[in-house]
Amino acid sequence: MFFNPFNLWDFSQVSKYLIIGGNSDIAFEFARILLKNNHEIVMSSKNYDKLLLNSKKLEVEFNVKIKKLHIDIENLNDFDN
């Protein structure tokens, strides 16, 4: 079996996901799906304070540590790791 990059719901071959815009409702629910399936996630957002609060909810619910990045993809010169 080979990895098909166009089949976004085939989680079997990827173990770590970067979620951009991690404060949106869609991103939050997608993160929950990934964590339910034992995948590691990295969440990013330009609103880092809100991201800390939202990711903490997931960390408590799933008993995991989530890496968080402050990234504004509209201004990559401000990249902060």
C-alpha cells in the first residue's frame, strides 16, 4: 500500500500533523479527530494567547502535550519558533 496525498482521511501513514489556524472551530475539531486516533499534532496560530487556552483544553481531554507555534502565515517575516 502506498501513501496517497489526496486521500486526506487516510491517517494510517502519517503520525504528526501541523494544524494552521489552530483557533478556528474546524481546526479544533480536526485536532480532536487526530488525537482520538493517537496522532501527534502541532498547532499554530497568529493569536498565540488564544491558542494556549484552546490547546490546553485538548491536552487535558486527551492527556497529551501539544506543541504550539506562533505563526502568522500572512507575514512570514514574523515567524517565531
